[in-house]
Amino acid sequence: MSITGDTGDADAMRNAGDIRIDAALLGTTEAPGGVGVIAGGRLTVRTDGRLEVHDREAFLAGERAPVAALDLPPAARATAAPDGGFVVAEASRVRAVAADGTLRWELPHDTWHGGHRPPRAPGAPAVSPCGRLVAAAVPTLLPEEDTDRAVLVYDETPRRGYAQDRLLLLDAATGDVRAQRPVAAVSGAIVLDWREDGAVLGASFWTAWYSWASYWLDPADEGLRALGGTGFHDVAGFVPGSTRLVTMRRAQYMSLDDDRYELALHDVLDAARTVTLDLNELSWDEENDDFEDAYVLDATHVLVTADWVPRQGALEPTHWLFDAGTLRPLGRLRYPRPVSQEVTALGDGTWLTRDGDVLHHWGLG
């Protein structure tokens, strides 16, 4: 790894922005749509109305022959299963589709509230690495006369009351509910992420004007016992081969002093072992620097996308690199090609960035 810049101890945090780490271009391919990673060396590609599954190496080499594909209704959120099927969340149901396109099971539920117009699921389900379980969230619509514990959400006239959303753990083969728990959210966004061994489920739920509620949960427990949790942060990913989980907080300006950007590292088995980094300490211009998202690259590195105002020059997009064991800032990545803030971490220390319809594949130089 090539690093240049001032590595002295004085003002070490802010000087980290002057340290440049070379990113090595491993390849380039063209592809519209959002790219995701699933188990078994495969990638998903989501375009309007379609989710495709590709062999990773073939896709990065430019081949466009999906090994599975599913056409989706508008605003559906879907994920691919290890057996070639798909699990789809819609406005009022979660369903599983087999590899040949036939319906495997369907779980109807109350229609999602008016966080989106028209109502739609605020996040995709997540299939466990072994393929036997599905994590999904559903809303809880209250009877009209039950107003004491209702959250009023404007759908249409009349307003309807919702209680806390529920996180479900479903049998991937049948759709039966294996475990469930209420969560502290009436969600406008959801993030669900499994640890690589399937032993822990990370779950984050965003509610307008209340920010994020996040949990790490034991999927073997019928009540989805929380091993830990945090507010304002959402789950970014598990550090491979460890008990560590990365979360991130962004400034949401819900109050005058709500301008905090934080990166946190949690031990899912020991709540006392939590490391938090105030990202504003890296900034020379806190009023204009924004930190977007965090991505776990591998067992040793975390990448954070941001806007950066150098001491001389205009605001520019940048990618920070951190130590995945301590959150020590290592510096900012230096790319030989244009990149955006859109990143796909491939889990092996390499990652993808997008420039229009062009995907660049990167590693550390």
C-alpha cells in the first residue's frame, strides 16, 4: 500500500486528510443499475423493474449473461436467495419466488404507511448466508379506536394509526414466522444485514424526525433477542472474521446541535467494547464537509465516502480509509479515474465505484 503525506503526531486527525493512499485500478466494465453482493461469488444488478444475478468474475470481465433474473413490479424491493430464487417485499406482502419464476410462498400484511407515495416497502428482505432464513419487516396498523399508542401517518383521508413495525424471521422454504420482535420505528428506510456465519443479524430502521434505531440480534432466539443496539446510527456492515460491527451516524439537523458525523465499531458480544470516532475531527471545514456512507472492505479496512474541503481549493468528493480494528484514520484514497460516492464493497478488500454507466474495480495499491 503506497501512502504519502504528513504522518506526524501534531494534529494527527486533521493531518490524516493530507495522507493519500493509492487505489489500484483492477478493471473497468460498463453496467447501468445498482450493484450488490450476495454469497457464492455472485453479484446482483438492479435496474428499473428487473433484478439480475451474475457470476462475479464473469460480470467484471464484461459478460452479460445472468444466471437468474426476476421482473419486478414498480417500487418492489427484492433480494436474491442462494438457491437461485428471490424474496420480494411489496406494499402489502412479502413473497418468495423459485428460480423458475413460480411462487413459493406469500405472506400478506398491513399496507405500509405513507412514508412513501404510493406506499411501498422501505427496504429489501435479507436472506441468511445458509439460505434457510429470511429477515423482513412489516408494519402494524392499529384499530381505529386504539389511539393511545398510535403514530399518526398521513396516507389519505382519514389518517390511520400505526404501532411499532415488527421484524420477522421467516422460514425461507415455507414463509412461516420463526421469530419476531417489535422495533422502535415506523420506518421510512430499513437496512438488514447478516454476519457471514449467520449467527448475528444487524437491523436498522429509520423514522422521519426520529432518526435510526439499530439492533444486533440473535436469530436463534424466538424473540430475536437483542445482543446490543444504538440510536441515530445505522448498520454499515460486519467486519469479516470478527465480532465487530460498523455503524455510522450522519448529521440530520433535527435540532440546532444535530450536526454530528460519527463512525462506530461495536463488539456484538460485549457492549463495553465500543469505539466511536467523531468524523468532524477530520475536517478543516466542518460547515461544508459531509460524510455519506461507510463500507467494510475486508477484515482490516473500512471505506467512508464524503465531501471534502481542502485547505486550498473547492469542495470535492473523497473516500476515506480507516483501520477496521481501531477506526484509526489512514488517509484519503487517490484515484487515477473519476469516481462518485457510489461504492460497492466486494468483501475481499476490493470495491467498485461508478462513473456514469462505467464501473471501476479497485484494490489498494
